[in-house]
Amino acid sequence: MEFKRKVDQSCQEALCKSSPLKPILIRAISERRATLQAIINDLTEGAVSPTKIDVLLSREAEKVSLQLLKEGNLSKRDALAASEKAIFTLARNLL
């Protein structure tokens, strides 16, 4: 439940509360939950260096942006920007 609340909060910061894209972004991030939590867990346990975390989170943001491109009406640049903002905000919220 905590993860879902933080995803919602992060997506709201990346888009806006009433954006029709918000549910798509929430669903896409929620589908990547296990991977995202593993990345954060590895960081907190010292298995991943803080410099590598950006690369790992950016890869996840790219995957999430594909869902926004497919279901939303965004340019590739805008989809990636929204995904990155949401993913990086979520990572900060989970730490």
C-alpha cells in the first residue's frame, strides 16, 4: 500500500492531479514495481553505487515511457521527461 501511495504522489508531481495520462503512468510504474524496489534495495544495501543508480533508473524510465507513447498522446521527449521525473521522484520517496 505504501508503494502505491508513493507512486501516486510521484506521478502527481510529474504530471498533474487531473491529467488523463496519470493512470497510464501509475499503471506502467506499478508494473515495474519489483525491479524498481530491487534497485532501491540494492542501493540501500550498498550493492549498487549511487553513480550507477541514475543509469538503472533511466533505463526503467525509458521502459515506462514506452507505455506513455503507446497509450498517451505524447512526443517521445515528453513521455521520457514525465517518466524520468516520476521514477526519480519515486526513488527519492522510497529511500
